[in-house]
Amino acid sequence: MKHEAKLQTAQQVDFSSDVTKSIPFGLLKNNPETRLVIYFHGNAGHIAQGFRTDSYHTLTDSSHYHVLAIDYRGFGKSTGTPSEVGLIHDGVAAVDWAMNVAGIPAGRIVIMGQSLGTGVTSAVAEHFAMQGIEFAGVILVAGFSNLPSLLSSYAAGGLIPVLSPIRVIPPLLRFFQSFIVDKWKSADRLARVVNLTQTRLRLTLIHARNDLEIPCRESDVLFKSASSAILNEGLTDDDFLSWKEHRTLRRDDGSFLTIAKANPDIIIRQEVVPYGGHNDVMMSSAVSLAIMRAFKLNVN
């Protein structure tokens, strides 16, 4: 690693009162070719818990990327109380800092989220798309369409059902769903991002088939919402499935890749990988390759 000695020295300091004077910040800001991945983590724990540090290393150990990860309000050592609006503000603030303090243009930034972080990512992408700002890539790993629908099939830890026992009683399910304050309507937000795209969009949805917490069919809903925004006419459910199948490569292990393209330069990819569960999917090659594609590196 070119700057390994400098970074090892920086790691000896636990906390920086002014990050703009730190060695990592200097490496980030002063390189005109810097590529930055802003990572929004899931609901459990904090930025350094469990598999997360391994996922950062997966992205940085064999590349020149920088990774910026934040703890939302109420997570880790961050103060405050979590809410949908609050977490979105935190995500927007992270991107604002990257562009305006670190000086990284949006075209060299990939925003990526896992689990709950996909809701943050979708909202952040929409926020900046409304300002005409487009990122190198938007990547959602183990995403969900909206929170009320997700909770109707969600199992905490893959074992404890939340609302799924009452799915057989739709009026009762809708009654409980009405009490969910934070809706996290990611499917709708992705459709708006597609519609607002002026020059280029690389949107990638990645999910593991064996995800026991958020089923991979949630990515089907996200893909349908995003890709429907590029269609000139509405399709019935059956017609959409036929349209999607013509753009899908299926593998013997049940995994598949679907690619939808449209003008001006929009590519929407849905990739379902065979293994990885809810968390370890972050270490899959699909994630690294999605980032490389977003940064226009020579991969298929």
C-alpha cells in the first residue's frame, strides 16, 4: 500500500478533534483521482461492530477507494434519537461534508447502504437528484421496498416473526401497519431518482437468496419500481415479468442477474447471489464489482 506507513501512524490516535488535519483526510482531499464510497450501515449495532470492519477491508485492501462510514443519531457514540427524518438528515450531512469539505465531486462518490442503510441511501439519492446532483453509483444491499410491507414478512434475526403471523388477516395487518410512523418508502424514492436522472445513473440492487431477515423478493419490488420508471407505458404484472425475464440471466444455483437500460445513460442491475445471508453478502464479489462498474472501471 502506497501510504501504509502514514496510515499506521494515524491509527495510533483514537480520536481527532479536527479531522481535516488528519493524515487520512489529507490523502482523501489532496488526490484529484480520489474515489469515495459512503456507506450507510444497517439497524443493529454501530459502524465497527461485527462484520462491518471486514466489509470495509474487502473494499479498500485491493483498491484505491476511500470508505466513509457514519453512525446515525442514536447509534454508537452519536447522540440523539433515531427517526426516519433524522437518519436521512445524517446521510445528507455526510454527503455534504464529502463534497463541500473534502472536496470530492459527486461523480467520484458511490453511496451504498445495507439493510436499514438502503432506506437512507434511497432517500439521500432522491434528495440530491432533486438538486440535479448525480453520483457515480447508488448501491443497495439487502434492501426493502417500504417498512410496513417488510414487517409483514420480517423475522428478527431470521427467527422471530414481527407481523407475519397476522398476514392471513389483512384488515388486522393493515391496522397494525397504520401505527408504523417511519415508512421508509424506498421503492417510491428509487422511481423518483430514475425519473430525475439527467445524464447518468448506475443503480445496483444486490441480495442473497438465503437472506432470512429481509427476503430477496423485496429487491424484486425495488427493481420493478425503479425499472418501471424507464418504461414508456404501464405494464400489467404478467407483462412486466415477461419484460424482465428477457433481460435476466438465470444460473443453476437459483441466483440471477437482470439488467435494464434506458436513455440518457441509465443502467439498473438486480443481482441475487446464492449465499451471504443478510450480512456477509457485503463481502461478496458482487458488491466490489458493482462499485468498480459505477466508477467506470473496466469490468463487465
